[in-house]
Amino acid sequence: MTTPDYAEKIPNNVSLHEDRRLQRALESWQPDFLSWWRDMGPTLPTQDVYLRTAIDVRGEGWAQFGHVPMSEYRWGIFLAERDPGRRIAFGQHKGEPAWQKVPGEYRAELQRLIVIQGDTEPASVEQQRNLGATAPSLYDLRNLFQVNVEEGRHLWAMVYLLHAYFGREGREEAADLLRRNSGSADSPRILGAFNEETPDWLSFFMFTYFTDRDGKYQLGTLKESAFDPLSRTCEFMLKEEAHHMMVGTTGVDRVVERTAQVMAENDTDDVAARGAIPLSVIQKYLNFHYSVSLDLFGGETSTNVANYYTAGLKGRWMEERRKDDHLLTSDSIMVDALVDGQLGQAEVLALTGLNTDLRRAYIADCEGGVKRWNRILESAGLPQRLALPHPAFNRRVGAFAAIEVSPAGQVLQAAEWEQNKGTWLPTDTDKAFVRSLMRPVLERGKIAAWLAPPRGAPKGGGINGQPFDYDYVHLA
């Protein structure tokens, strides 16, 4: 593995200059990427932004920080270090050396997995492209742009795999990643959550908490893949994904903290008139983004995922820490199911229940955020609490897609759902109110009134040891 050469037309750490055919192919894709970035990337013009740039794949010192023009940000890391002794950890090929080339019998399946993951990366940029115009602080604006450029780098990493290992079909799929657009009526993104709007910063924080957390788990399963280049790509992507989730976790922290402050200071739940977001509205946004993200895990059972596992293409979260045979041919699992029209469970083969296994790890992780936010409310002396809705709530994929369920887990008739859904999901009025708060605050050290500054502000709490009032973004 080489250190990326940022003087190259396409910075990379895979010795691209040694494969002229591949280099030419990626150079032919690059203008389309740049055109997409201009047309579908961030709309707020900047001179430069205080960004981290990956310069290595190892632990300490893997990134450097500095002011960089967004148009000149360099995507240079494609793969993590190779472990020459790595062996397949699960499935029918368990114990064999990890694959350095694509086995012919699994070519179509691997290509599909890479395309689906790759499709989510530019989708996030598209969903967030207008948020810069309403940033609540320069600190938050910088974090938005860091997420954007890293999603762009993740796209490059997946496109590299398509070009390097899948020939003409891979090149066509790479081109299609730029032809689809989030929310497009004609060419939408593949997964539903990536066609939803992200029109305001509360949605952005919820998206980066819940939907990027789904990305963490999906990348974690692909990191286990027997196809070593895919594993190494996802391993490094996970390093950057942690920042995206931090933006969401601490972003919601700060929204809840500000709301709690206004509630405590004024002894009222009615904080909207004082420029804060009511807890009831925060709960509705939580309900929506959580339920939409649960759908990204697919149905409770899946023969496709079972086949991926058996073939060694996609493992489980933390596969090598599992205390079983890593074959699962004789194991079973209880999965959520409709039983006589009611919420229940059914026993299925562990292989076909792998989506449920992954979703449960995700749900447990999400509960950690809710506990954080409730500690903020408790510290403010407030009795109110936020909560994850029941996993059957507002589902459009899987066992519960055909029914309506309340956040508490009560099965509802269609009329009951229609009557009550506005108390559980954001209404047009809620969305309009949140958007009304989205006035940009782009003066150093200042912040919008609807969220608290990061912990430690004004002297600390910033990025890479910088204070909150650092000049993170120079606007054009």
C-alpha cells in the first residue's frame, strides 16, 4: 500500500500509474464526477473550508487538517492496508485465503452489493446540497462540508472497485451512479431513505444519527467480505463514517439541550414562541428518521442475504467475535412476524434471519443516543423523555409493511392511523416551523438560537483542538 500522491490527477494509494488502462478509465469518469459535484454538490459558494484530508490508512496521524477550497479537495485513499495472511471467516469458504480477484460464480452478486453501497454516497450529498444556505454556525457549516467531501471520497472508492474488477459492466454501473439523483421522478436512488428530503438542519442531524448509523452497520458487514478489496475499502470508510455519526449525535444533543434550557428557564413546554424546537417535534423527527432507517435493513428474512453469507460475500456485524461455527447451517433465530394479524415472532433458520440479526444490533446502538438525550433532559430537571418508537411503527418494508402500528406498538385500523399520524410524524406545519428557524448564522463565534453550541464553547469544543469561534469557513 502506498501513501497517496496528491500531485496525481487522480490521487490514490493503489499505485494507479502501474495500470494505465485502469488509470485512463478513471480519468474518463472524473470529468463526469466533477460535473456532478458542480451541479448536485453544495450550493453555498466558499473560498475554502477547514477540512481533514486522509493521508494514511493507519491509526494515529491518518489525516491532516487545513483550509482547502472545496473544488480542490483530493480523494486519495481507496483501500486500507492488506493483511497478506487474511482468511475468510465465515460461510462455505471459511478458512480459505481471502480473494484478491472476483470469483466468476459470484461476480454479479458482488457487483450488485458494491453498486447499492456506492449509490448511497452521492445520494447523501444531493440530499444535503442546500443546507449550507441555512447553517446555524460556521462550526456546523464546516461539519456539513466535511461530511459532503467524505461521501464524495466514498463514491470514488466504490467506483475504483467497479472499474478495477468488473470491466465494461463495472464502468457502466459507475456512470449510472452519477445519472441517478436523490428524489428524481425518472432516475431515483436505489434505496428509499436516500430519496427523502433533508430540507433543514434538524433533519440533517437525525439523518446523520440514524441513517449514517445504518451505513455503519452495512459497511461493517461488507468489511467481513471474502473479496479482500471490498473489505479493505469498507474498513477505511468506517473510520470516516464515525465523524458523520458524531455530527448527528452531538447535533441532536445540542437541539435537545437548547430546548431543555428554554423549558427550564420559562417553566413551559411551549418553547416555539421563544425560538426553540418543542420536544414533541423533536420526537416526531426522531420517529420518522428511525423508522425509515429500519427499512434500509430489508425484510426480517432474506434468502439473498443467506446466500451472500454462505458464499462469503457479506458477513455479520463483528463476525469474528461471534462464538459459533460461522456457518449457521443448523442454527435458528426468532424474527419479528405478523401472527394472526398481530405483532409476534416466528422461528426461522439463522441464515435467512441475518437481516434481523443486523437490525437488532443497530437498534441497540440507537438506544444509546436516546439515553444521551434523556440525560440532558434529566440534568435540566425535566420529567419529559424521548423514546424510540416500536420497530413496527411506520414501516414500509418487511413483515409490518402491510399494517399500521402506533409508536407504543398497538396495531391500528387505517382510520385510526390517519387520525393520529400527525401526532407521531412531522406534519406540514411542523416542517414549516422548523424551516422558519433555519436562518443562517455565519459570523464567527455566533450560533442560531434553536440549538446550543458544542460542549466547551467558546474556548473549546471545536474541531482538531480549535475553539468554537475559529474561522472554519471562508465564504466566497
